[in-house]
Amino acid sequence: MIADNDLISIQQARILAENAFNAQKKLSSFTQEQLDKIVECVASELENKLEFLAKLSCDETDFGRWQDKYFKNNFVCTTIREQLQGLHCVGVIKEDQHKRTVDIGVPVGVIIALCPVTSPVSTTIYKTLIALKSGNAIIFSPHPRAIKSISSVLDIMIRTAQEHGLPEGCLSYLKSVTKSGTLELINHPVTSLVMITGVPSMYKAASCSGKPIIYGGTGNGPAFIERSANITQAVQDILQSKTFDYGIAPSAEHCVVIDACIDKEVKSSFKDNGAYFMTEAESIMLAERLFYADGKGRKDMVGKPASVLAQRAGFTVPEHTRLLIAERSHVLDTDIYVKELLSPVLAYYVEDDWMHACEKCIELLLHERNGHTLTIHSHNEEIIRLFALKKPVGRLLVNTPAAFGGIGATTNLFPALTLGSGSAGFGLTADNVSPLNLIYIRKVGYGVKNIEHKASQANQENQMPQANNAEKTQAFKQLILKVIKELS
């Protein structure tokens, strides 16, 4: 007998959604303290398994470095975990005794989550922790190329959370993964919110559901090195960021724009730190190997070391090469270097001054409507402020490695592994997504003013203009009579 995987997946989706809806009703009565205990227990249980999970995801997906994936896993279970402590998401979250107002945090309900193949474990852990922290049920549709990794970490979290009081069904995942089953989850009547990270192909289908969407879109963020920057530090930041996990971090730089007067110094610094500037012929060879003729990226070129990329493209680079750089001049539809490059490869643009660089950054951001992250290296506060005011981007990072600054590891942005792209027109928010994005706020206002007094005030004010109008009318009549008398 031949099984129909689509039908099986759809049926699983319906069962998971209905179970989650009923379970979340129970969870909605939990206090913040009860929810916090579950989150703490889940994070603690994962601590000794983070390296194993990092290696598992790296082996399964064949993307990136397991050591860097371990960093992300650990970042969630330490830094983000600490940030979540003391954060109030449900019940009374704010009270103003003077104004007599109260804010009540209310979970949105059932969340459907899609995670990227590039960071399957850390993103799954993160979404789980913020969903449970805010009293929501969450159902995952694992990425088809990371099912083993995502299901392994979810099995650990489900078992631990339920042992510490989480109602069964509040945390679950689709075991028979098909597009039909995923769409059934998204379109199910009980679904309240959809979170999509790193799966842009599902955004359009999800948007047709009419459900609110939090979208962590593609990166391709520019980095601008302005003439007042510490050039050595800026170059080291960019190299550290773009080579982390072999270039697959979504907030990492994907192109650099250089102030022309410091071009030679920047190039020299890049070369000194392990970057290789390709010839135009080599850039074309690499471009042809990075993407198919139809524009789709080749999976075997994602998250690989620079030396491997060069070898597969057909040219050789020095053994110590960490980053490949393609010099470009224009943003063209036919140039693959304007696309998101999930590898240690950078496009390199030179502009006459910061104003032209500003326009180039906007052009790069708008080309594929990414609007994710922009980085500027500068000590000119006026230019930094102008960049912040004008750029169509979710976050502007200043003097920091973008891969780490974007997620809040080297900045004071909320530490998160889901970075919204709302400023480009996709999704509800451009925030570093937190539990506060997964609730709505019920407002309470006490009566503090007397409506009779206000009504009396309004009547008095309304009568004043009427009296003035009557006087103006009488004066106008007298003027007309005077003119008629004179004419006669």
C-alpha cells in the first residue's frame, strides 16, 4: 500500500493544531512565575547537550562550523536566558498609580514556527523559550533538510517542559513534513500568529492566510566604512563577522561600501587579515558556481570555507585565505553579488564620499527589499545619525561585527535569534523579536475626570464663538445699510 504523505501531514497538522488550542487554554491560566520555571528547566536541561546538538546540525545540513553553532546554542541558553529572567509578559506587566492605568499582557494563542536550515537548533530553542515565556502554544514545521536536528532538540524540550508542568500539546512539531501539512498549520482556524525565519519561499503562501506574520527575512546588509573610522578595527570586525559559521549568519555583512579616500588603506588591511581580492575572471567563475542559471543558489556552496569555494569554482587562493572579495561598481539585476551570499564572500564598492555611499547602501537594501541590517563604521556622529534617519532597514549597527551586534551579543539590542524585517514591508515588526512581540496588551483605565464638568466647559467654549459671530453679523448689516444710504 502506498501512503499519501500529503494527506498524512495534513491530518497531523489538524490534530496538532486542535491539541495546541486546547492545551493553550490551560496554559493561559499560568502565572509568570510558573512559566518562568518551565523556561528555566528547559534551558538547564539543554546545557550539557549543546555541543552534541551543534555537531548534529552541522553533520545533517553540511552548513557552517559546529563550533560556531555551539556558540549560538550557548548564547540562547545563557545570555538570552538571563535576559528573559524578570521580564513580565503575562498578567499585570505595567501599572501607573498616578494616571490610574494598568497594562495586562495576554498571550496571542497558538503560534506556528518555521526555522532556517542554517541555524536549526539555536533558532528552535529560542522560539520555544520566548513562546513559553509569554504563555503561548507553539507548533514547529521543521525544515526538510534539518528534520533530525530540530526533532532531536524538540524531543528534549517537550519531555522536560511536560515534566515540569507544561500541558501536553503546548509544544509540538510536525513529524511528517510536507508543504501541504505546513500550509494546513498556517491556515488552521486556531492559528493566531506565524513566525517565519530563513524560509522566504513560505512568506507569500503564509501572507495569503490572513494571519499576522513575524518575518525574519534575508540579510544582504551593507557595511559602510566611513573615512573617520578606525580602519583596522572595522576590517577585523567585518572579517570576524562574515567568516563566523562560514558566512551564514543572517545579520552578517554581505557587501562593503568604502569611502574612496581610504580605499587603499582598507584594501591593504583586508589583505593583511586574510582576505583575497578576486580578479574579474575569478569573480565570474565563482558567480557561476554559486548560483544556477535560474538564479537559485547551489546548496553545496553555502556555509563553506573560502578555500573550498575557490577550489570548486576552479581557481586557487593562498592557504590562509578567510574571505573572498569581488570588486563591483554598479548594482545590477544581472550581477549575482547583489544577492544574499550565505558564504564568506563580499561584494566591494567604492564611493566618492559618504553621501554617495549613503545612496549606494539604500540601493543595495532596496534591490531585493531585504531591509534587515545595515552597519556603519564611523566616528562622525552626524553621519551616523543621518544614516539612521534615512535607511530603509530594521536595525543600524555602529562600529561592531554585524553577525554579533545584530543578535545583541555585542550591542544592547534585545538578544534574539529572530530578527524582524518589518521596515521593508514584510511582517509585523522590525524588532529583535522578544516574548513581548508574542502578546497583546489589554489596557485598563480608571475614571479620574468628571464628565459633567467637562460638558459644561465645552458648552461655555462653544457659546463664545457664537456671540462673536452674532456681533460680526450685526456689524455687517449696519455697513450694508450705510452703503445703500450713501448711494441713494
